[in-house]
Amino acid sequence: MLSAILLIPAVLFSQKPIKLGHIDSQKLIMAMPESDSAQKKLQKVEQEFQATLEELQGEFNRKFKTYQDNYTTMTELIRTTKETELNELSERIQNFQAQAQQDFERQRVELFRPIQEKAKKAVDEVAEENGFTYVFDIGPGVGAIVYAASDTEDILPLVKAKLGLTE
């Protein structure tokens, strides 16, 4: 028993020391030139969606104004038909908004996936080349770490250098 207790410190001290590092992956990704290109593509998509939505909303507003202006002179059949038309147009607008949001998110994921993969590969290479045991992502919204000790090393400059990015 005593010999086992005496061996524990020897085993603990013979292991490779743990080297911790941290990085803000959002800062890295935003520093990559590919991010600007992806962001511009997303802005173009968003503008196209917005233009279509404004067209639909304009059509609805015109039809609704016509409905309001002529309400007192409409027969019951015409009034019901116009109300049905307005309801259907309102549903089309809501469906378009939901589908546009889904499509926008899908395109965002597709555009940023290769950028994230490139960044991850660079982080992995830097961590391995510099002997890091763990690298924590401390970027906003990541939530992977609550505390970063002051003796961890920020490897963002090393990864940027690996990717050929300058400040």
C-alpha cells in the first residue's frame, strides 16, 4: 500500500505538463478575408428578400386601401371576396417571411462552413505545433468556458499568422 502511495507522485510528475490556450474564434473568423465576401453575399440576399417583401406589403396596402375606400358601396359578395383575397395575401406575406428567414439561415451556414473549417484546421495545427493540451474558445455566445485563468495563452495571433492575416 505504501509503495502505491509513493508511486502516485512519480506518475503525476512524469506526465507531460498541461499547456492551456484560448482563442476568440469570432475574432479570427471576422479577420479572415473570406468573411467579408460571405457577408456581402448575405447582404445581397437580404436586400433581395427585403425588396420582395416590400412589394408584397405594398400590394397588400393598396388592396386594403381600395377595400376600405369602397367598403360602403360593395355588395356582400364583393366584400367577402376582397376580404378572402386580403387574408390570402396576408398569409402569403407571412409564409414568405418564414421561408426567407430559413433560406437566409441555410445560405449563411453554407457560406461560413468552409471559413469555419479553415479556421478550425489552423487552430488545430497551431495547437499541435506549439504543444497545447487544450485550447478554449472564449468567443461571445460560445459558452464553453466560464473562467479563463491568466496563465492561458491567447493563440489568436499565432493562428492569424498561420493563415497569413495581419492586424
